[in-house]
Amino acid sequence: MGRENVTLSKITPPLLSDIIPRTRLFRLMDSGRRRPILWVCGPPGSGKTTLAASYLKDRKLPCLWYRLDEGDEDAGSFFYYLELAAKKAAPQKFSRTRNQLPSLSPESMLALPTFTRRYFQTLYGRLKVPSVIVFDNYHDLPAGSLLHKVIHDGLAEVPSGLNILFTSRHDPPPTLADFRSKGMVEIIPWNALSLTIKETKAIIKTHGKRLKFTEDAIDTLHRRSGGWVAGLLLLLTEGQKKKPDQSTINLETPEVVFDYLAGEVFERIDDQTKTFLLKTAFLPGMTAPMAESLTDIPESRRILNYLHNHNLFIEKSSGPEPSYQYHPLFREFLLSQVKARFTGDEIAKIQKDAAGLLESACQVENALSLSIDAGDWGNVIRLICTQAPLLMAQGRGGTISAWLSRHPQEVIDHTPWLLYWQGVLNLLTNQKESQSRFERAYNLFDVQRDAAGVYLSWCGVVNTIFHAFEDFSKFDQWIVILDELRAKYPVFPSEDIRARVTYTMFLALIYRNPMHPDFHAWAEEAIEIFSHDRDSCLRMEVAFHLVCYCHMTGNLAKASIIIGQLRESAGYFSEAAPLSLLGWKATEAFYSWLTGSFEKCIKAVEEGLKVSNETGVHHLDYVLLGQGISGFLSSGNLTEAKRLLKKMASSLERGGRNDRCFYHYIASWEALSREDIPHTLEHVRSGLKLVAKLGASWQMYLSQLMMAQALHEKGVDQKA
């Protein structure tokens, strides 16, 4: 079973077998669809999912189906799988690369509400009208989950003609109170879901074919079940008793009642089927071959088909190899029976075997969770290390973080790759913690003589120093260390690592020590790698610094080549992560300014700021505003330069030391253009103090030049 089958069980409505159409509820749902949000709630086993699926099938409504689970607590995983569901619901709308939904990059996580609105706006635009988006099992989201807010923000964008249908064991959460107050939510509660006597008779007729019931017996079953579908089905299974129990089911504790009734049924089945049920309960989703491999029972396919055909709390999804999933109530019951029938060692072996099958079926998250439960830390570490690069590319860093949070800290502290990924996850949000993790990982990798780990951790440390924008003198130690590493590990483990190390060393040198004897060699190697590097994202991020180098060396022809090479990747721009796209716009603006194309410079700045506002990613606003001010000053438009400078100053407190240095440099230039020498000198002096603390050589040179110009204008040429 491949990844497609695994995904289908999450994004496909269950196959329906011997379902009684609940026409009275269908009419309620027809009426409820006049509001954008439908909320179907009732106790477990009350037929919520079946109602939603059968209604959509009966009304022939296009739908996007999404089954929520604990893994969706990671917003990145939610958006990733929701895109897969959207592609399944409307494949023709996603046939071209430019039609993809936005990806959740690490920087987008810092502006999640903005990203969410943009994502859902794009999603809604891809779906047919009318359509229904179903979020099944909303109750599986933990109370404090970030996803409650994500879904709230997405619901604010629902256009006319689309409906969002939720199934849940509970009423709508407090996060949706504003939608309820505006009359946007139609609730179909438990008392509506409860079976009528007519529906009870229809179910008995369909599922109790081999049993004969008098009208009194049917009335007794209806009264005992309390209108609860799961209770009625279990009572029918228990119907071998000649004299039905007269007691009524107490639905205040449906799980307890289910366990009692299921236990009565479970005790009467044969040992082979018991073993099958208990072992396969460890599989959140399975195919018949998976079940047979885990249980060594050749009749596995027959058992699964029997359970599904008799509606015994198992769902079936279509596909080349059908997949099955136990109803949560039934699976919880089975897992509660495991310890009574297997020893601890036997349970651990089943968990490990099940984890292996899940991994082979591309259900890596489930495999890893089982490995953790089994205490198989070696396998957990292996899975994290193999899956982390892919998950990060999919914007699912939260999943990695959740995995790491389940590790004993002593295991992480002695496992360099786990430390490395902790560093990656904190890079944009907590540079101090990130650097600490990278440094510890670096030391452990060096002891193990793991060249790949050493070089990647070195890059991590340097990048945390850069992104902190506070003290570039910290580069010094790591610049020296790389010289030592090149002697110790002369061959790069891969071309990708060579590119990352080269770009990172070039970055450190251009900001901290452009007088380093090997600076030009590293710069030229970075340019050479840039010319054939296939990583468009990385190229867009490093291009700005390469153009800065060309400016420093006066080689604008080479800068032109770099810009041209980057423009060849234009098809990638629309799909680029916000930070990469902003880097490109900053590069385009800077190059246009250098070459005197001030209108193009301003246009690139405006486009960049538009991206910032649309995505909520404002990391490069200072750079873009500074380029815009440069363009206006150079073209003599002091009014517009002043406007952008005020905008730059308005967020000065939020900026890092590097941002404040840049502001004072730009402000001194603007003051000098107005021949306001006192303010020019004041800004230059403030900037020089900050630059000294920042330790950025290039900014120091520029600030000193501005000071010299100001002193010259003041008539103090000797000091200048």
C-alpha cells in the first residue's frame, strides 16, 4: 500500500454498506445549508460520519472530505493534507504548477492568521459551486490546539455557494462563538440524530435479517438503545438472547456502555478472530495484506470484509487495495483489552511489527508513534532523521517538534541529529536556543567523525548568528573553525552541502571580514555554484549578497549575469516561499538602483512590500524600504523618500541592531540631501555606535563615508 492509499483514508468519505437513508435529517441539512456552516454533533457511535457521507451521496454534492485527527495539531500537516484533499476534490484545478495552494514555510508560521486567510481564499476559489467541505471528527482536536484558531480564520473567508460541514461529539468550540452570534452556524444536535422508531425498524430489517423480532421486542430495542445507532447495532449482535434485557442504555457515558456491550459480544467470538481484532487494533489504518502480515491469519481479508459488510464498526475506503479503519469507539475498546491478553513483551513486539508495516505503507507518523510507545528509540531516531528533510520541505516542522517533545531529554542531548533538527526548528524564532542546539550537535558530530553533520551544524550556527542581527563578531570563531574543518574533512559529503557551506562562509565574510585573505575565493566559488545550483529557493536568498559583492568590487557586469540567471527561474517565483520571494525583490531593487534604473527599483520595492502585506512576512521590510528610499533620493524625490523613512521609523523598536544601523544610515543620507547637516551628523553618530556593537565591517565603511561627507559639507575637511 503506497502513500496514495494512506492519504485516501484521511481524505475520502467512507464506503457505505446497507445504509438507511435518513431523509428527515437530509431535509434538515438542506435547510441548514442556507447558512455557511453546518455542525452535526452527538455522542460517539451516533452516525454522524455516516449521515454526512450518505447525505452528500444522496444529494450528489461535490465535496472535499477531511478527517481530523491528533496529527492535525501541527498546522503544517493540516495544510499539507488539506491540499491533497483539494487536489482529489478538484484535480482539474491543480493540473498546473502555478495553481498549487500556498505552502506553510517557517517564516509564514510567524504570520499564521495572514497565511491562513490567503490559503483558504485560494482553496475556495478552486472548488466548484455548490460544494461542501467536510471536517470529520472535529472532537479529536485537543482543546488547546492551535488549529481551532486556524479553522476559525479559514471560516471567515467562506464564499456564497460553499458550505463547511463539521461532525463532532461536542457543540461548536468557543472559538466559533462569533460565527454563531452572526447566525452563520446551523447545529444538528443529538436529539435530532437520535433514531426514530421508524428508523430503528428499518435498521433492524436490514441488519437483523437472521433474527425475528416481534413489535414488542422492537419497541424494547428502541427504548433500550435510546436512539443510539451504535447501541442498537450491538444489541442486535447480542440478539441471540431469548429474553432481551429491559434496562435502558444511559447515554451520559456512551463509551462505558459501548465497552460493556462490546465485551458481551467479544467474549462469544472465536479465539482466532479475537487475536485478529486485538493485533490489528494497533494499526490506525490497514489493508488486508497488512492485517495478514501482522496476525499470520490467512483469512484476514475475509474477516475484514465480514466486519464491513455487517457494519461492525469498521470503515472501508476505496482504492487499488481497499483500506480499513476501525471506528474510534471500537478501536479504543479493543486496545483496552490488549493488556489482559498479551504480556508486555508481546505487546512491544506487536507494536514494533505494526510500526514496520506502517512505515512500509508510508504511514510514517503512525509508525513513529507506535515505536515511541514500544520504547524503540533507535527506530524513532532513524525515522526522524530520514523524514525530517521531507517534512520541513512540506512546511510540517510542527510534526517534527511534536515527535521530539516525546523523547526523553537525555536521549536528545546525546543524539546529534535530533539536536540538529531542534536547531533548525528554532532558527527563525529563538536564535539563542537554536545556536546552542547546533553547537552541541556540532561537537557530537565531530567526535563521531560525521562530516555531513559537522558541516550542516556549522552552517546552522553561522545562520543563527546572521538571523539574530545583533553581534556579527560571533562569526570570527566559526570562520576560523571552518578553515580547520577543511583540513580535517577535505571532501564535502555532497554537492548540496558544498553549496550550503560556500554560501554560508561567503555570508559571514561579506558582513564581518571582507578583508579575509580567502574572501574573494569564497565569493567566486559562491558565484560559480550559483550559476548551476538547482535549489531555486537557496539561490533567491543568496542572490542579494552576491550582488552586494559585485557592488563592492565594482563588477556590475557580473551582477547583471547573476540577475539574468535568477530571472531564468521566473516560473518558480509564484510558488516560492515568502522569504525567498522577498529576497528576490530586494535583489532586483538593489540592482536596479545600482544601474540607475530608479523607476524599476521603486517598482520592485512596491511589489516586495505587497508580498509582505499579503503574506504577513515582514522580515525584509527594512531592506525594501531602504532600497525604496535610496531610489527616491537618487532620483531627487525627497517627498516620497521622507514618506518611506517615516514608515521605516515607525517600526524601529521592533527591528534588530542591524535594522537600526541601516535606518540611521538611510536617515543620514536623507538629511544630507536636505542639507540638514546637524541631523545628518546625529544619525551618523547613532549609527556608528550601533555598528561598533554589531561588528559589521561593510556597514562601518558606509557610515564612515557618510560621516566624512557630512563633515566636508560642514566645512571641517581635516576631520573628514
